[in-house]
Amino acid sequence: AVSMAIAISASWLALWLAFHLRTAATLTGNLRKIGSAIVMGCAIAGMHYTGMAAVSYQSTNPSGMELSLIMDNSWLAVEIGIATTIVLALALLGSVFDRRLKIELARAEALRESEERFRALAQNASDILVIVAADGTIRYTSASIQSILGYEPENWLSKKAIEIVHPSDRSQAEKLLAAALNSPTSNSPTSKITAQFRIQKVDGSWRDFEAIANNLLDVKSVAGIAIAYRDITERQRSQESLRESEQRFRLMADMAPVMLWMCDCDKTCNYFNKGWLDFTGRTLEESIGMGWTQSLHPDDLQQCVETYRTAFDARENFEMEYRLRRFDGEYRWVFDRGVPRLTPGGSFVGYIGSCIDITERKQAEQEREKLLVYEQQARMAAEETNRLKDEFLATLSHELRTPLNSMLGWTQLLRTRKLDEAIIVRAMETIERNARLQTQLIEDLLDVSRIIQGKFRLYVRPLELSSVIEAAIATIQPAASAKSIRLESFLDSSAGLICGDPDRLQQVVWNLLSNAVKFTPKRGRVEVRLERSNSWVEIQVSDTGQGIAADFLPYVFDRFRQADSSITRSYGGLGLGLAVARHLIELHGGTVSAQSPGEGKGATFTVKLPILAVLIEPKDIEQGFWTRDNEGLSECPPGLNGLRALVVDDEADARELLTVILQHYGGEVMAVASAKEAMAVLTDDASDWRPDVLVSDIDMPNEDGYTFIRKVRALDAQQKGIPALALTAYAREEDRSRAVKAGFQTHVAKPVKPLALVAAIAHLSRRCG
């Protein structure tokens, strides 16, 4: 039993040693394997000898007897047991010591490797690693000090840590060391203490460093304060350059004549320059984020924000125009343009944009659009005017040729002298009627010319309209009777006085009645009413004629406008009468309007004139010498008996007509063809014939009437005072004024009626009354 126990224990130990060390390939491992084999052999021998001692064994030869004696020795088993136990104990002790040795060797190796790694890191670190004792003395400096500052590591040893710092920054170094000493020992990053100060290089220049201190006094391997000095000079310079760049940007942005803004990736604005803030009158705090939208016009807000966000999501440039409220509350148009901000690596970091005030440009664009519309309208109006002009000229040609055709035809027939008395009378009436028609056309043209030039003059006085209307009715009655038109009048003689030019008002009423008769078919009816309406006197002329189309009604008083060319051809006229009538009524402070239920339903024209509020004495009103149709000339009965008249006209027909008229009323006439001949008559001292009155044309060749009358006024006292009348086709008001200024006392326009001419000459020679 003992031998078995010993054998099993020894074998187990041998096998444990063998399998435990089977992976060892070193010399020590091999020696251990040999020892393990020896132990195994001793174990087997002990087991063998122990077993043999326990068995009784007898030998047959002498040598066997000696062996038996030996085997019978009781101490043999004890000795073998002791030897085996000793070997086993030695093996166990060797295993224990080997394990401990292995652990110590592993620790030593790890420490050596750690030191080598630390030394490699320290030697190759970009920072300077320093260990400072509790008294502030430097105990260790990494080799990186040489590459960073140019010092040998030994140069810093035994120096105080604050000695290596710039004198101005030593207070920061002292605070760092004091804070590190007072902080708990820890390797935690949160226990690290930082400070920044300057350290001098070996060449004397100063560099900026960031110091990171950690209290490792309780760590035996360090037993001090570990400080890492990191050179941040370039970082500081970069930060300073960045600060300067940002300062320059802000300064430039604030001085820029535009509004600038910036935003982050979250679509909220974080910067507005001074231009924006001054323009909107809002603070930066009120504008950042989405506060800037509070300054947008409500009508532009949605579209503006939508454009902004859409472009932001797409990382694209955008442009937009919107109205921005200025500090004074006025909304101004601005042009806003934004572009993405990208880092050098291409990363999107937001937007930057600018705004400019384009209100003046928008106003100019709107004005340009208005001008374009105006130009288009003006061009259309010019084209329409040109068309109307062509139509008017064609109509004028027709209207002038028609009466001339009758006049020339009857004149040629009269020359044959083969007509009976009745035909001659009819011919004379036709010629006179067409001559009056020609005169009326010319008068209308002259009136329009005066209206356009603003030189239309009225000779006003207090009057009752009933007499004016009756005179106009009497003038138009023959034309109405010829068409069997019933002309009715309802005149209120108590309607009231007005202040006006009777001749011009009669012209208005005559124009309205003439149109009514012209456009009313046979056996129709024309009605004239005069009545008072509050502070107005109202004249209404209505008919049962053709009427006026609704689309033409607004243009019925325009110059040269007629409903259509067929009416012009059917009824005649230049389309000027109503335009002249409206202007005359407006000059009197009144209004004229037209109403018509439609074509074929007649028309009504209404004239309203203000009633005279204050009675004006007739002596205060400038009076003319005759009216439009020469009523009232009976105050100066014609009579030129014995009156000598010198007639000057380059037209032979005109000279002959004037001579016949003046001689018919008893005058003595000498007619000459030029101013030169007239001057010869006036300055002929040998002649006994001296004129009492001078009648001269203006438009004459070589020397006009103005020059002639000036020469007359420059003659001697006997001749220069001769009364002179200017008889000319120049019938404008400025023509009358020019004639008077030149030296004529009276101006009469061609064509003139004989009675009017005689009355003018009689008045000029003081033979009236």
C-alpha cells in the first residue's frame, strides 16, 4: 500500500511537471523536462524496491542468499521511502520556486517594456513631458524638448518649473502648480489642470504653450506632478488671424452699402450687418433666428420664406425680390441674393446673402411700363387721329367741292344770258346758299383753330336766351320746312338772365337745330325747350331722327368724329359743329350733353348755363359792332354818299367786288393792285382826289398790308391820320391784334357780307348815327 501511494504521487508529480512544461522550448524548459524524467524514474525504482521488500523471496544459490539478506534489511524500505519523500519534496519546492520566479520575471519584463514604451513615447512625443517634484523642481524632461525648444533635457533638470516661463506669465505657472498640488491624486482626465503661458526657446524667441498638469505624487513610479507642455503658437496665430479676419469681415460688412446676412445649417439666421439693422430699425437679437421675417411685407412673406427654404434644401443659389419695412414704417423693395457657404472640404455650413434697395429701380420699371402703355395708347391715338385726319380731309374736300360745283355750274349758265327771269332768280339763290355754306365751313374751321390754340374770345353781356333761340329757329326754319319737319318751341321767357356772347350762343343753338333737322327724316319732329332748373338755364333740343349708337355716344362731341362715313356722305358736314358747340358752352361756364335711347330712336341735346347772379350794366360789357347774321345793324343805316374810299387788293375779282359794293351805297372808289400804287395815290400832290377811308388787303406780293399801313402812318400829318380797315382772309384773333398794332383801326375777315362791310366803313368814318 505504501509503495503504491508513493508510486502514484511521484507519477502524478512527474506527469504534472511534464504536461505543465510541455510548451517550453527554452533551455530551462528542457532541463525541467529532464528533472521530471529523473523523478519519474526514482518513483518507479522506489515502487519496485518497496514491493520487493514486502515479498518473501528465497534464493537457491549463495549469491541469492546475500541478496535476501540485503532485502531482509528492515531499514531498506525506510531509506527508500525517505529518499523518495525527499525527492518528492524537492520537486514540489522546485515547482513552487519556479512559479514565483516566472511571475517575477514576467513583472520585470512588463516593467521593462512599459519603461521602453514610455521612453519611446516621451522621446518621440510632440509635447514636452516634465515631472515636477512637490517643491517645484524639475526632475524629468522628455527628449522632445530638444526638437521643440532646442534645449538638452539636462538643461531643465533641477530648475524650478516657474523659471522657464515668461516673467509676465509666471503667476499663471504658480497657479497651475498650486492647483495641481491641491488637487487629489488621480489619472482621471477631469483631474487635469490647464494653463497657458510663454516659454523661451534657445534662440531667445518666445513660444505659446498650453500646460496640462496632473497630480501623480502618490504614484511611486512618478512621485511628482506630470506636466505636458504643448506648443500652441501656430494655433494661437491661426486663432488671432481668424479673429482679425472676422473683425475685418464685420468691419467691411458694417461699412458695405448693402445689407448682409448669414445663417447656419438649421436655416436660422445668426448674423445681420449694421446696414440691415439700421435699415429695419431692429436689434440683432430681434432679427436673428426667424425674427427677420417680421420686417417682411405680409403679402410677400409666404413666397419669400418658401423660396428661401426650397433653395436651402437644394443647396442652390437663390434670388428674390420682396418688400422690406424700413425703420420709418415705409415698405421698400429689396433684391436679395443668397449663396451656400462651404468649408474647404466642401461641407455645407449655411448661407450668406446680400440685399439692396431697388425701390427706385422698381419705380422706374413701373414708370417705364406706364410710359410704354402711354406710348402704345399715344401711338394708337395718333394712328386714330391720323385716320380721322384722312377721313376729315376727304370729307372737307367733298364738302368744299359740292357747293363749288353748284356755284360754278350756275355761273356758267348765267354767262349764256339765255335764261328766263325765274331761272336766274333760282340760280342766284343757289349761288348765295352755297356761298353761305362755304362761309359756314370756313367759320367752323377757324373756330376749331382758335379752340386748339386757346385764343377763342367771347364778347359777353347780360341777355335772355329766348331771343337768341328764336333767332336761331328763324334761321333754320326754311331747312325744316323743306323736309316737312315740325319745329316746335317751348320757351320760358322768365327763365332768367345769363351772361354770354349772343352771337356764339346763337351759333350753338343753330348747330344743335341744324343737326336735328339734318338727321331727322321727312315729316319728323324737332322740339326746342327753354326752362329754368335751380340756378341753371336749360336748353333742350330733341328730335325723332336717326339717334346715336351707344358705342359712339361718348365721342359725339369730339372733333372730326362722325358715326360713320356713310352718314358723312348722306348728310354732309365736317363733324365740327358739336365740338365747337361744346367748347363755346364750356367757355360760358356751362355744360352740354347728349342722350339717345339708341339708333332710330332720336336724340336729345341738353345745354345748361349758369344764371346771372349779379346784374351787369351793358356799359361795362365790351360790345361788337355786328352779330353773326348782322342783326342790329339798323342802328347805323347804310349810307356812304360822297365818301371817298381807296381800295388796295392784288386780286382783281376782289377789287371789282369791293368797288361795286361801295359804289352801290354811294361811295367814290379808287381801286389799286399794290401798296406801291396806293402810296402813289396818297402822295400825289398834283391830284385833287384825296381818300376819306382806306380799305386794304394784308396778303399782297412784294409788300404786305402791315408794311403799307406803317408807311401810311409815317406820312405827313394830313395823310397819316386817314382811317384804315384791314380786309383779309387771316381771321384769327392774333391776326386782328397784329393789324391793329400795325396801324389799322378795324379788322374785317373775308368773306364779308356787303352790309357788314358798309357798316364797318360807315362806323370807321363816323357816319353812324
